[in-house]
Amino acid sequence: MTTTPRDNWAGSLLLVLASALIAVGVVAISSASISLSEVKFGNEWHHAIRHLSYLAIGVTLGFVAYLLPLNVWRQTSPWLLMLAFALLVLVLVPGVGRVVNGSQRWIPLAGFTLQPSEFAKFALVLWLSGYMVRHGEELRTVLRGLLKPILVLILFALLLLSEPDFGATVIILGTAFGMLFMGGARLIYVLGLVVSAVAIMAGMILMAPYRMQRLMAYQDPWSDPFGSGFQLIQSLIAYGRGEWLGVGLGNSVQKLFYLPEAHTDFVFSIWAEETGLVGAVAVIILFAVFVGRIVFMGYRFLLESREFEAYCCFGFALVFAGQAFVNMGVSSGLLPTKGLTLPFISYGGNSLMMSCVTVGLLLKLERSQIAATTKVQARRRLP
């Protein structure tokens, strides 16, 4: 394998794509939140300023992640997993976790709220990558190799569902199953896990009236236009108003208190209304190329027999792709309503900061890949 100037340029492509998505997020949130900020806080730029402050913290944390040696991430992954588990337990303690809209997902910390589920996704990918390297042969040959990750997934899923955070549970389970399959686990075992998880989640939907309402609203929102179907209908109206080129930045009507959560879970709807089909497709393409670049990095690592790095890339690619697909699918009526942010774009400090940390780690992985390839080439040129 040889390195060309194109490879060196591509090494910065990930940063360019992440920066483009972040820029879209700043513009989208500034527009979508302006009316809410003015009414609620008397400052139309309140949410935009807070988003920029979260971004500054996230970029700083991402730079720290980039500076840390890769061995640190590999060696500390079990401790990070235990920290994530402890935080998921702590958020459920009465008086510690904050309840918002019936969900107890946040821990207040001096003017900031910590959402453990965002950190749990990151920690789980790192730990599972290390586990798949240490127990790769066992994972690929016997069921016993799957027992430990299955136990961890069950514990995490139970804690997340207790909050409840159904969306994060789906992303974590989907990412883990995808990574185990890529790691060589037998297809029959992975399919068994997927079927079991789907059956359990279907049972939980049937047992929870509000989940059933969301499911029915997703199938036919017009059956309850002022109740369970209201949010989806308003989102679809935003898509329809956008047409080809949109109504123009700042000119959205749906953000004027018609569409709830316009700057968080449904920010993509406002973006589609203001920039039209062209703007919406542009963001989808950005995400597709961004995820594709991460997957390509993982493929290169596999060719170099660097399994830990490869599994990290595949895992983070699944997280980004899963969240983007679910968020856009929910806002367009393709999927039932779930409270998941759109990475880099939705308002939410925890999601933005952990996304920046993940990009920092991925950039470190990519830089190490380029450095290793360059070193091999230098050795080949020696007489």
C-alpha cells in the first residue's frame, strides 16, 4: 500500500466534513431557536450563544482526545465502561437525576446537565473494540465468547430503559450487534440476539401506552392531529413548505411555536423548510460521506491488521449513521417518534461535545494510519 498526496489530503477530509456539519448546526440552531429564545429568555440569541459555548468546550475536549496516545484509550476502555455504568445508575437515584418531560436522563452539574447515555455510547464502542481483539477467536467459534458482551448490553439496556431512553437503547444495541457481526461472531448467534432484542422491545411498546400512541401516530398522524400526531404533522408541513429551494434562512413559519422541539429533535425539519430539498439532500450527503470516510478508515486498518482501531472506526460509524438515520427518519415520518439528536446539528451540549471527542479520537486514528504507512514506505526505499 502506498501513500499519495491524495491520501494526505484525504486525511483532513474527516475534519472538513465534521466542520461543515458543525457549521450547518450553528446556522440551523440560530434560526430555529430565535423565537423561543426571545420569548423565554428575552434574548433571541440565547440558545445560539449556549450552543457556541458547548461547541467551544467540545472542540477543546476533541483536541485533548487527539493528543492522547492510542494506547491510553485501549488501556482505559474498561474503566470508561465502568464510569458509564456508574453514571447510568447515578442518574436514576431520586434527587440526583433531573426529570424532564417524564424522563430522568440528566444529572445537574453547576449550571450544566450531564447526559450519561451520550458518554455510554462512546465508552461501549471503545470497550467492545478492545474485547473483540482480546477474545476474537473465542468470539468467532463458541457462544461463550458472546456471553460477556451480552451481559454488559443487557445491563446498559435495562438502565437506559429505566430512564426511559428508548432511542439510546436502540442505538447502543444496534451498534453493538453490528460490531459483533463485523468482528466475526456467528451470524446465527447475532440474528438470535437481534430477534430477542426486537421481541423484548415490541413487548415494552405494547406494555407502555405512550409508546403505543407514538406508534399509532407514526402510522397515521392525522387520526389524532391535535394530540399524538401533532408533532409529526407540523414536521411534515415544514418539509412541504420547503419545496425545492426553501423559504429562506430565518423565514420558517413552523418554528414559531407550531413545531415543538424545533431546535432539538426536529431541527432538520426547520432546516428542510428554510433550505428546501436541496439543503436537506446536501446535509444527507455530508453525513453519508462523513460516515463513509470513517468506514474506509476502518477497512484500511483491517488491511494493516490493526483490529482495535478498525473496530473503533466501525463502531463510531454505526453510532453516527444510526443517530442521523433515526433523527431524519422520525422528522420525515419514516420512523416512530424518538428523542434522538442529529449529531453536530441538534441543540444539546452532551451530544455535541461527545461528537467532538469522537472526531478528535478518529483524527488521531487517521493520523496514526498515515504515519504508519509513511514509515513502511520509508523502509522500502532504504537500500
